[in-house]
Amino acid sequence: MTLIFLGLLILLIGLVVRTTLGKPNLFLKIIIHMLGGIVGLWLLDFLLSILGFAIPINFFTIILVGLLGFPGVIALVILQLLGI
């Protein structure tokens, strides 16, 4: 699973570089937003697992983060802190 998220991170970096060099279109911006949220979820889960705080990565969390991007990650952290 880690290799999948590392692949998504490399794809995200490539898309950001492509967008920076050329004229970005709306579809590319949406894809960058979604990938940024999913990679952010993975990184936050990876870093917080050291402290014993874990955000489950499942279908619901990936859909939420895919739709909302990084603000979805923040919403998941708040929900986890509240115990919901």
C-alpha cells in the first residue's frame, strides 16, 4: 500500500511541474487537488502513527479526501480527535 501512495506522490509532483510549466486547465487542477488530499492523508497517517494516532484509510476516507482535498484531511483529523 505504501508503494501505491509513493507512486501517487510522484504523479502529483509531475502534474504540479507540468502545470507550472504550461497553461493549467480545470481538469488538471481538480486532479492535483484530489491527489494532494490523498497523499496528504497518507503522509499524515504515516507521521501520526508514530505517536499512536491513526486515521483509518478506507473507501469512505479516500472518497472524502478525494472530494474535499486537504481540507478533508483536516476534517478527518478533527473527527478522529472527537472520537467520531
